[in-house]
Amino acid sequence: MSAGGDMSDEINARIVKARTAYANLGRLWRLRDVSLAVKGRTYNASVRAVLLYACETWSLRIEDVRRLPVFDHRCLQRIADIQWQHHVSNAEVRHRVFGHRDDNAIGVTILKHRLRWLGHVLQCRLRESHVVHYLTTLGLVGRSGEVVSA
């Protein structure tokens, strides 16, 4: 995170690392005898995992939200061997690579990560309040949360 609070430096670093992961698998993307489904699962497990690492904690701006799908769809178009002259929608590209599921848009994936993270945070807070209440009833912790010495 930069001093201004934006995540553009982090997102730039994520895109560079994901581009490296994508380039390292270049031979796989060019193989004709490997199905697009296998390539799509490999892309999700290797490139997208690097790209979206810790995305649930990002405070995204509109510019950042636009840059992530651009990188993602360029990679997917290369995997599906779609040339820039062919006017194919992003949804169609995702459909070709990932199959029938269309919930693989990068924005939807980030939203899923954020919701899952929020669930974990809420669970932790719920557990913490139960632990404090339990320790208070045992007399190990005072009402304000300080540890009581025996």
C-alpha cells in the first residue's frame, strides 16, 4: 500500500508476478493436444492464484479494477488462441477456457474472496467474544479484559 492508501503498487507487483507465472507455462499454452479445460484449470491454479493473492484485503480503485480484467483476458485470449482481429466477447473467452461456468470473471472472483474473508473475520470476532465471556466467568479475566493474577 502506498502512502496515499491506494493499492496500485501492490497490484502492479501482482500483475508482474502473474505475468512471470504465465510465461513460465508458455509451452503448455502452445500444446495443441492439451484441452482448454485443463489449460483453464492450470491457469486458475497457477496464474490467477498469483494474481489474486491477498486480494480480499485490497482497497481497490476504479483504475485498479479495470487493469486486472485486462491482464486476465489477454492471458485467456492467448490460451484460447483468439487473435485480436477476432471480435470475441470476454464472456465468450471465459466460456471457451473455463467451460459452462461464467462466474469466473475476475471481479466476481475478488468479491467471493472478500466475502469468504469477511466470514472468517466475523467468526473470529464471535469466538473472541465467547472466549472473553468464558474467561470472565472463570475469573481469569476482568470485565475490562485485563488478565487477573491469581
